[in-house]
Amino acid sequence: MQDILRKIPGVVSTRVGYTGGHLENPHYEDTHDSKSGHAESVEIAFDPRKLSYEELLQNWFFRMHDPTTKDRQGNDRGSQYRSAIFYTSTVQLTVAERVKKVMETSGKWKAPIVTEIVSATKFYPAEEYHQDYLIKNPGGYTCHYLR
């Protein structure tokens, strides 16, 4: 997702990492078997004068992955691949819930949307080799594209 997100007008920076679990200072090996509870995630800094949180979710987040598959994206399986929005304020919670309802009633998806909306916990940056993965590995595996 990082490769798509970094190209969105108004996105200032992105970092891949882990959040939503119970293990402190996780590494990839701790998260890829779903035991840490963390989701592989992207921390996004954006300029709200150029891109609203609602636009980010509705026009990008829900288009760049399949929000109907529980604990799975493409060939990747496990709770670390769950569809989740980690909000940092009550305003973000309200917006996320509203956008999810819009998406649920849009008719775009044939199955129910399973995206979790949960309060953000501490974000742990992933290892350096995961940062900007597709820039470092052109042609590398991705299951994310704009739908």
C-alpha cells in the first residue's frame, strides 16, 4: 500500500510498520504468524489543506485493497493482513465510520465489508528493508492496486 499512498497528492510521508497488537517492539518474524496481534500497517502524514481524511479513506483506502476478506489480502493470509483503520481522534473515528457506511451501501462490493475501525495503539516502524519496498525491489510482490 505504501507505494500507492506516497503518490497521492497531499500525502507528506509514509512509513510501514506494525500496530494493533500486544507485543512491544515487534519485528517481522514476530508478526507474520499472527501471534503478536499486530497488523502490517502504514503510518500516513498528510496535509489536510490538500487532502482530507475522508478523501483519503473513501477515494484511496477503500480502493487499494479488498475490504471484504477477513485476515487476507491477495495471497497473504493471517490477522496481520486484516483490513483496519486505526484512528487517532474521535473526529477520525466519526469520519471512518461514516465512510465505511458509504462504502457498504455503494454496491461496489459483493460481500460485506469487514474493515475494523479501532483506536490506534503504538506504531512500530518496520525494518528498513520493508520501507519503500517496491522502490527497492521493482517488480516485487504486491496485491494492492486501485479498484
